[in-house]
Amino acid sequence: MLNIFVCEDHALQRQNVVRIIQNAVLIEELDMRLVLDTGDPYALLDKVRTGQNTGIYFLDIDLNSSMNGLKLAQQIRLFDP
């Protein structure tokens, strides 16, 4: 099973992305599951560190945090190449 992660700081946009992903997974009967949707890049990193499976990541570039989406992607690659 492939894990899906969403990191978007704007709540409404995050809800829309999550809805689209969940609908696509259901309609296409994909072997995937949404594991985490958050606006906090550090919460996503904590989850990735403890995860065992490969993931698909939907990352916002401007996260209004000390870490932007590009830096977050670099950190994720350390745990999920």
C-alpha cells in the first residue's frame, strides 16, 4: 500500500486537495491511503521518520513556516528516497 501525505498551510486548499485525492483513490480503486494531511511541515517529517512505506507527497511551496516546501522535500528524501 502506498501512503499519501499532504502538507498545505491554507486549510481550505488542503481540504480541497484531500477531497480530490480521496475521490481519485476510490474511483480508480488504487492501493493507496491518505496517512496525513497537515499544515505543519514538522508534523509531516515526524510521521515520515516513523513510517515504513514509500509515500506520495503533495507539498505547498510557501508553508508560512521556517521551512518551505522545497526544504521539506529535501528532508523527506533523507527518509523516503
